[in-house]
Amino acid sequence: MELLKYGIKKHPFVMIFMGWLYAFLMLGRFQVDGVNPVSYASPVIFAVIFITLEALYLKNTGADEKKLKSCLIKTSAGALAVTGYMELMLYVFSVSPSMIILSGRNSCVPLFFGMAGLLGLFIYLTAKKKWTAERFTIFLFGAAFVFHIFYYLFAALLYQHDVGQLLGDGEGHFGYIEYLHDNLWLPQFDPRERWQFYHPPLNHILQAVFLKIQTLLGIGKRMAAYNATYLPLLYFMFTLLIFYKISLELGLKKKYANIVVAVCACSPAFFNIGNYINNDMLSVMFMMLSIYLALKWYKDRRMSNILKIAVSFGAGMLSKLSTWMAAVPVAIIFIAALIEELRKKDKKAFGQKLGQMFAFLGVAAPLSLFWSVRNYIRWGVPLTYIPVGMDRSKAIKEGVLQRLFDFSPSQLKPPWEAMIKIGDPYNEYNPLIGLIKTSCTTVSAPPYINYPVLAITTLLCIVSFICMIAVIIRSKSMKGLHKAILGAFYAVIMVSYYIFCFKYPDTCTEEIRYASQVIFIGAFFTAWVMQRLESKEKLRKLQKPLYGLIASYCILAVIMEVEFGLTFAFYYYFN
């Protein structure tokens, strides 16, 4: 398993992609009912490829014959065990009763098998006392993948935003994707003429390419479209890895970076956003990637590194214009670097860094502005155009003071986002309550699980906010630059969110998907405080309630999502 260890350590993005591809080939909807032969073949193909690559890797690294033979025996045994496990799962999967809503895919089977695999790994590492921070990280990513795959399987194309019909009506996100798939070109008309076509095209282009690959392989367009949410799942897993890497760059130890991963992986907000086929998840991924690459550039200020930031930022802007918020922390890093060069009084180095920043603008600006400028020149579309909601049943009529300061308990009934349109007594109107509720609750979850998740999420939000303020104001252990990056990023996200809520007073604007990055920021500051408590003997005992709070949040949130999925699956099975 030397190649696996090397891949996880040196190329984690590649490993995540291979895991995602593996899951897609096994669980993707390739026909209306039953399991496609591709699903049975994929574990075997992956096992053969992995054993071959392992042998080549060991040979190229100079392993002696004895070590080569030993490693290959272990690799073959492991690959055979995994392959047999997957084939068994697929067999049970194929003979399980079909559910119309899932097109013959029983979402419960992969969940149970995945949980069994995770439980087996947990018992083995615990019994052998082999837990390390790195292994716990891998375990967390595996658990996140299993539970998010499960959520996708039962919730595919449910609770989506502005998707339109699955295919055929030419409107919404699906209409946008289908247009790009059929025409292989950008829309040649005013994007305001069709619902949701005003969005920058990168996310929809990637979805159209994904759709085209499937249809070229003979999968029907409608069935291939059901696989659309596999891409946001991949974006989420990449984003989770970026959260982890940023945490390490900002000074967290691996042990405490795992806390950030756990909170973000279990957050119901990311269960939902990671399932949307719209551009939310892709833009968050590029936003966080831009910040991570900027932090890397700060330590290694080569031209190639700053161009990576430019491409990432530009791609984010081509996905969704809200990516502009990443410009604030990135700009702070750039300014800090220039100030350092000025203090050194090295004019040549200062000129080089300034030249790099102009190069950044030369790449990022055209990518960022292409879509908006194109539409403005050709059809006069305002550069920051957002359509005003047509459904006035969701309009918010309360005044500014009431929206800002009314925290009456009545707003927690029901605990999910309230809309008159779906039978609730009022439209959600407090942006902060709307933000918290949409970050932690599911509309179909029963109150006995929904309310506790809401309560513990609210408590965790309060604690993380206090930790953030305390660290920014008082902590001397965190670098001032890092405080400025996270503090400014948090401020710009929240200010932008509130402006958006008041400029477009509609229940749809009061959602966590417009400010999901604050989940990472809050988790990071909480983990930072816990890390600092470890070094203070008298205060170390305060770690326990924080660990308890985070563990309770993660467990309850996952239980809610799993219960929602199982309830949904069995409802359709018995009806």
C-alpha cells in the first residue's frame, strides 16, 4: 500500500478524484432500473490498475525483491478484499426492491455497507492503537464521503434552487445546462430572456461536459441528467480538503485542523449546498482555493504561484460573481507582501512583486469580467445584474428595525425556513435567524431531531463568534496577518449577506448558501482556542466542554441527515 500512502500524502486531490470516480462508476444512474454491468466491472478494473501502479511505483523507488513481493501480496490482498466487499454491496444493491423515485437505486444499501466499512476501520485502528492525527483525518474524509454520497442518493434533484424541469422546458439551471450540451456554445441571446441564464457559465459548462460524456457513451440524456449532483459532491470534497490545508497554513496542528474538517463535513449546510447543481459549491471551492494559493504564494513568491491564484479567482468569478469576496483576503496578503519589501528597502524585489500583481490582474480581470462585459456590450445587461423575484408570495414586508432586532421565539416555529407559500404563518424576515436555520435544519426532519440540532447549532455559533472576537482582540499567538485575513473575510461575507437580504427582501435571500464560508471561519477560531487551551495547564479542562459541544453537533447533524434520508427512502418504498 506504499502507493496509497504516497498518494494521500503527496496528491490528495487526485486521490479524492479517484474515489469520486470509483463511486460514480458503481452508483451512477446508467439505466432506468437494476445495476448496470459497468458497476460490477469498476471495482475489478480499479483493483487491477492499482496493483499495477503499485508494482511500477515500488520498482521505480528502488524497492528490493523481498520488499516488492511483500508489498504486492499485501496490496493484492487488500484490493481483493475491497473488490469483494464492493461486489457484495452491488449484488445486494441489484436485488433490493426498486424505488421509482430513485430510478431503481436503493440508497440505504451503500449507506449500510459504507458505515460497516467505517466501523470496521474504526475498530481495527482502536484495537491496534494505531490512531494518529493523519489517520483520523483520512477517517473523517472517508466518513464525509460515505454520508454525503448517501445524501445524494436519496436527495438527488430534491430541494434544488431554480432548476426548472429536469430537461425540456429550456428554463432554470437544467435548461442552461441542456442548452450548452445541445449547442456547444454560449447563449446567443439576451440572458435575461430565460430564467437563470444570467449566471456566469463555468459551472453550467462543466455540467454540460459531464452530461455530454455520458450521452456519447450511450446513456440517455434524461438518465444522465440524474447524475448531475455528482459534480457538486466532488467540489465539496475538494473544498473540505482546502479547508484542512488552509487550517494548517494558518497555524493549526493536524489534531485541531481535524476539528474544522469534522464541523464542516457534518454541517447540514454543506450537505445541501454540496448537492445543489447550481454554482454555489463551485464558487465556494474556487473562493477558498484562491485564499489557500495566496497563503502559499506569501511563503514562495514566484510568478507561477501568483498566476495560479489569478486562474483560480477568475474561474470562481466565471462560476458566480460573489467570488469577488475572496479578493479582500487575497488583497490583504498582497499588500502585506509589498509592505515587507518596502521595509527591506529592496527596490528591485518590490518592483518584481508589483509586477507579479499586475500579472495577476492581467489574467484574473479578463476571466472575471468576460461574462458581464460580453452581456453588457451585446445586450446592455447591467454588470451586476440580478433579477428581482417574480414570486411575491415570498416577499418580506417587515421593516428594517423589526428585521434586525426581532428575535421573538415565534420565529423558531417551525424550525426550518418559514414561507407562507408552503403553509407557514409568515415569511422568514430576520436575516440572522434565517442564516442559522438554513444552516442546520432540514424541512422534512421531525421536530424531535430538528429542534435539538437548531439549539446546539445556535450555541456553537455563539461560542465560535466569542472565540473569533477573543482571538482577534487578545490573542498574541496568532499572526496579525492571519487575523486580518480571517477577520476581514468574515466581515465582508456578513456585510455582503445583509446588504443582499435588504436589497432583495425575499425569503430566498436569507440562506446560508450566500455566506457558507463563515462555517469554516467559526470552526477555525473555535479550534484555535482549543489548541491554545492545550498549552495552558489551568485552563486545559475547558477543552472538554468544547469537545463535547462539537461532538454533539456532529453526531446530531449526521443523525438528522441520515434519518431524513431513511424516512424519505422508506416512505417511497411503502407507498
